[in-house]
Amino acid sequence: MTGTADPRPATERWSRVFVTRPAAEAGAWVDALRSRGWPARALPLIDIAEPQDSQTLNDLQKARAHWLEWNALMFVSPAAVHHFFAQAVPVSSMPEPGTRFWAPGPGTARVLAEVLEQHGVSSACIDAPPTDAAQFDSEHLWPVVASQMHAGNRLLVVRGASRATLADERNGLVGKGRDWLIERCQAQGASVNACVAYERHAPRWTPAQRAEAESGTAAGSLWLFSSSEALAHLSEALPQVDWSRATALCTHERIEASARAAGFAHIIGSRPALSDVLSTLESVRSHS
């Protein structure tokens, strides 16, 4: 990561730490942070829901019914795994040579292993970047899976889409990292398709949640961002807010750039796994 901590946060104990991950994931992060003494609170900036568009649902149901007919399936997030397999047709065993399951990081791989076990599929069928990879994304997944893609092979990308761009994304493969990987699969002769397993929405805040978000502009506020879209939702909800006194911890260089554009002056870079975020925070605290 290229982000570095401004000297001020290293000498100032944060009085509030905002976990912005979707609600289904935020609880575990809050619990882990609080167990280490951090004043964490959940304020999800992305709401996850089932697709509502009829064509999207039809395409998803077809993919769910034939999921073992693909040579490989790439799940872009834990939410993609949960929503795809919510109604997937179960199997009792894995045919040889077998479908492969790709995950861009350990969080998705862990959830994928749990779900596949319920369908009688071994976690040995999962491909992900090594745990010591510099980053968990498509670029670091590619060296692991490149040999699987050749003429005649078929890849299904299981992903989410925002309601605002669903019409454009329904049959597309939108996403900088995914596009990079997909282009390489296609260059090796593989066929790539996508299905939308869930929709992403901006959060609908209660008055109390809005007030809590507004309190996060003060010095001593730390925001944990694992998505540029989450940052965009925050900026849209509070368009005239000055974020220069708050700190953003970002788990990817692209997110760091979004944080700077939003007005965060104090930015910390971290690898994306929860253990990495905890280590980064402990490192900052040890120098305070």
C-alpha cells in the first residue's frame, strides 16, 4: 500500500472507529476491533439486497441451476457467494476434472469453503491469492488461475451491481480489477460471462445514524473503507462535509485515491484482511 499515516493520528487516540462494510460482515469486524480495545461501531455504507430486475433474476436462476457446467466460477465477494448459493441446486459429489472456484481474497475464500462443504464440494477446488500476497485482488489472483484458461473453457463471474447502473452492467463485466482479469482470460481463448447475484444500494439512514456519521468529521474519527463505492455513498449522503480532520484507513490504492478525492487529508493504507487491519492499527497505536 502506498498510503501512510499522518503524524497526528499516531499521537492521538481515536475516539470512534467506523466500520463501513455491509451489515452482514460489519458485526464480526466490530467485535474483533472492540476485543482489541478499539471504540468500533458499525455504520454500513452499502446495503445488499436480492436483485429485483426480472431479466437479472432469470439469468441468475439459470446460472444457479447449472453451476457445475462451468470450468470456473469467480466470486467477487462474500456477498456474491451467499446470494448465489442461496438457491443453487445442491450436488452430492464433484465430477472430475471438476469445476474450479476463484476468490480474490481470504474472506471470500473462507465463506466459499463453508458453502461448498454444504454442497459436498471440497475446498481443494478453491483458488485464491497466497495469504502473503501484497494485495488481495484480481491482479494477484491471475498468476494462480492463468493455467486454467484456454480455448474452449468457460468462466462465470458472480458479482453484484448497483441499482443505478444495473441496466448498463447486466450483461457487462464492469469493474477495473475484474476487467483486467477477464481480458486476460479472453486473450487465452476462454469464454467469459457474468451474472448479478445481488444489488448494492446506498444506505437508508435513520436520523440517529445520520447524526453519528456527521460526528465522524471530527478529529479522533477513523473510517475503515474497503470499497470506493462506500466512500461515494458517504459523500453523496453528506455532500458539503469537510473530512479533513478525520482519518481514512483504506484497503486498496484505488480506495486511497477515492478518499483523497472525498477530502480526507489523513490516510492509512492496509492490506484488506481483518487481521491485517488489526495489525496496522496496532502498529499505529504502538507509535503513539
